[in-house]
Amino acid sequence: MSAPAGMGKTKLAQAIVKRRAEEFVGRKGDRLCLLVSSRGRRLSNINDVIAGTLGDLRAPVFHHEIPPLVRTGLVDLIIDGFDELVDADGYNGAWESVGHLLTQIGSGGLVLLSARDAFFSDQDFVARARKETTSQFQFSFLELQPLTEAEIRHLLLACKVCLLYTSPSPRDRTR
């Protein structure tokens, strides 16, 4: 998943996790999501980041148990801020770590990598993934798009927000 900074990737990931948890608790869903976020950390080892997240959640699961849970479809993994997890020496270390995780997961399950659009456009992501992992993966790209003015108006009106004006131009403020 990619989009410019501030477009809502993290909010969307959090909403997915919340919805999955509510469905699971209400017995309407059979999968949970684990949201792993950079939170300003660099990626030296994805397992360390996952272990830190599990520790923060006080989850009774260890990081090495996540790949089988993802592979069997019990847990989906979202790595938010993947571009921020990249080490200072470049993309290689980050991909090696995530590539190893994907190899452990195999062809089952769902892993969502979220990053700024510039990051994915600058990387030959799929070619690199296929080269450095031994499993066969199916890749899909999701690019968040900004809302149009009409969509923003509709959303704000649906939320009962009063629109005084939408244009920065003084002559248009009467609209």
C-alpha cells in the first residue's frame, strides 16, 4: 500500500486492525491483524520489531510463532511505515529481513507492506522480492488516492459539517 505522507495509510491500517478485532470478538470473523509499525525505529531485524510489538501488546505469542499464524490464515500481518524501517545503509538490509520473513511465511497468508509512494516507485520491488525469496508470492499494489473536492463535500455533509467556503480565493468565498 502506498500513498504520499499524511494521506492516511496508518489510519487505514489501524481501522483494519480494529475492525478485524471487533469481528473476531463478535464471532463474525476468524482472522486477526497484527500491526507492526516503525514508530521511528530502523529495521535491523524484522523479528525484533515484531517482538517489540508483541511485547507492547503483552501478547502471549512469540515473534517466531507469527509466520505460521500468518501462513495458516489466522493472523494477517501489516508492516506500517516500511520505508521508515529501512536501515541507513539503504534498502538491502530491510529487504533481506522482510524477505526472510516472507520465506518463512511461504505462499499462505496476507502481509501488507505500507510505505510512502516515493519509496515503492523508487524500488524495483516485485523483481527484488522474486529474486530474494524462495516462495511464490502474489503481489497486489494498492495506491491511496486523494479525495476530490466533490468527495470531500459529500463526506463533510454526511458528517453534518458546515461548509463556509472551499476556495482560498476571496471572490469565491460566497459559494
